[in-house]
Amino acid sequence: MNKFIITLSIIAATQVFAASPNDETKSLPAQQVPLSWAELGLMQGFPPPADKLVTRKNWQNPPFNRWAFQHMDQVLRTAHLSRGSGPIAELPLELRDISRVTFKTEKGERSTVQEMLNSTYTDSFIVLKDGKIAFEAYFNGMSRDKRHIIQSTSKSLTGSTATILIHEGRLDPNALVTKYIPELADSAYGDATVRQVLDMSNSVVWREEYTDPNSEIKRFEQANLWEDYTEIAKDGTYAFLQTLKKDEHDHGVKFHYATGNTDVVGWLIERASGQRFTEFFTQRVWSKLGAEHDASISVDINGFAAGSGGFAMTTRDFARFGEMMRNNGQLAGRQILPSGQVIDTVLNGNNDQYKDTKYAKIFNSPNGFYRNQWWMTGNKHGCYFAVGVYGQLLWIDPTAGVVIAKFSSWPDAVDVEKGRDTFRMVEAIAAVLE
């Protein structure tokens, strides 16, 4: 049976919670539990065998991502994000055994939390209730001190960082992007506003197709050094963004998810602040959060940080960011994000732009919207979330006082069934803790 670590003050590790033979649902057979990167032999030996070697070419592919997502600094070019010298924002322990909580899957089957964590290639999982750790588990060689790539949940951190500059009047959301980045005048962003880019309602030709080598997302990954070095990489992300063109829609009409938009936001942060994105984020967010550990972020040949997907951090620190959002930008007595901007994020999106998109269907959020790079569910609890490929999730339930963080290494970048079942799981957990 798979094993994971439950972090306690007095316990280092224990076996996975097992349901009794009389329980309504049974644990998955052992052969269905994904093998860890160590069991797979990845990066073992001096040197590792060629077929077990993780490279920039294969790091997002299964099973190599089982190792790579926990060792980003060894795969990609990264920049260091210091936690600073301030006190850690403590997360007291008030543990609950939620492993047996049951819910109905997308297929109508009963599952336990334990089974879902096993079957969805979970690397780590943490549940906060009113700022206290109710549940915490680690799989696949992951630990509380290891950083894990957070993929597109990075977008939400970047969007929130931009709101600091909006609050200070240094970034005007109603201004054209070209007020700050004139180099984008001939691109899709030439007549788009900052607000439209932040909320992804701008017009841009962008295919978020991870299996198409010619899609914009794959060419973007070449530009920011997530793929083997190509001709695109020598000019980097700044140059790549200038090549993007408008689609058939006008700006401000329809929500259209495009990873490149977030890196335009990162560029806006640089121009409005006069600092590297890495410097501004470190000084104004990470060093003030009370993080327990330093973080990192991938960078391209120009040192441009991939705010769209390149952050890596520990599970607890990821949860701390969520808890800070739940508390209107405050954590451990420190106001990190402007409270008014957090409220704006949660309340002021445009459902008309969002409701008829595929994402409203995928996330079962017809009343939702997208604001400042965060996804709003529009459900009765006012839940919102950050989500990333391969199973990364930061879920915030303001009504229940619950924050849930999940790091994963799915075999596929996008798996709608796994994603929906994960949402069902976190909603069931929040209902129990409410």
C-alpha cells in the first residue's frame, strides 16, 4: 500500500489511512497507485541510465515529471526568491482525519479522500481550516521542505502582485498596455487595456494546446527555455510576445485563456515598478508573507521570469498565500496585498464574458468569472481558485474558512475527469469542516 507522511509535531511518517473492510468504499488496489520517482528509478545512479534521465526535453512527460516537478532548479534556469528575514507565519496544528470522507465522482462512483489522493498522482496535499492545518500529506518523495512547480497557479500570484501597483496608482487598469510597453504597439496588445489583459478578455490568437508542437503555448515554452533550445529561445519571451496577433473578436467581448497574457502582466509589473519582476515580487510579496522557505521561478535567456507558470514553492507556503487571500490580503497581522484589491478580485468580474466558454463547462461554474488572473466559481460559498496543468490547485472557500493546496504530477497536462473529481473532493472536505 502507498505510504505518505502526515506532518505532526511528534510524528515523522505513518502509513496511509486505510478504510476498514466494512467501509462503504474500499481502497484502490495497490497496482493502481502510481509509482514514486524513486520506485521508477528516475535520476538514480552516477550517472543515471539514459532511459531514466530527466532532461529539458522530457521533464513534463510521464513518468519523468514525477521527479522533475520537485527538482525544478535542476531542470530549468531559475531565479531565487528570498523569504527574507522576518518571522514565519505560523500554521498551528488542529488535525482531523479526513482521509475517510466520501464523495461522489464524476462517474457517479463513491470515493474516499484517500483513494482520490492515491489515484490523482498527488505529490502533496494540505487543508487549512481557519488558518490551522487540519490535514497534511506527502507522496512520491515529496516533503514539507521541498519546492514543487506550481504551473499555471502562478498566474494568480502574478495577477495579485499587479494589483499592488494598481492600488498605488502606478499601474492604471484602464490605460492601454502600450502606455507602459510601447514595443507591443504592433501586436495583439496594441489597443488592449491593462484590465482586459488581467482578466483575459483581450483579443489574441492563442491555442493552449499542449500536444500540438505548433501551438502558441508550445512556441512560448521554447521562448522561455521550457523546451530544448531553439531559434525562438535566443530572443526570449519579450520578443515572442511582440509576435502575437489579434483574433476575430474585439477586445473586452469574450474570456479567452492565454498563457501569454500573464507574461504581458509580468512585463507591465516591471515597467510600472521599475524593477525586475523577481525583485518586485520578492520585496513586496514573498518576503512579507511569512513564508517558511525561499521560492524560485524559471527565467528565460533575458532573465524574464515566467510569472505565467514558473513559480516553485513548498506546499505550506503555497497554502499560506491562499490563507492570505482568504483574509483579504492579510496574514499574521501583516497587510501584504491591498484589501480593496482582493475584494475587487472576488466580486468584480464579468460573467457575461465567461459564462458561455468551455471553461465554465469544464469547471462547472456557469455563474463564475475570471478576475485578476483568479477563477471564481460563483457558487453559494463564493469559492475561488488557482489551477494549473498536471493537477496543481489552490482552493479557497471563504464561507467554510477553508484553504486547500494540492501538488500533483498527472501523466497528462489536462485531465477533465481528474480535475472535476478533485473539485468534488475539496468541496466535500469543506462541507465536513464548515
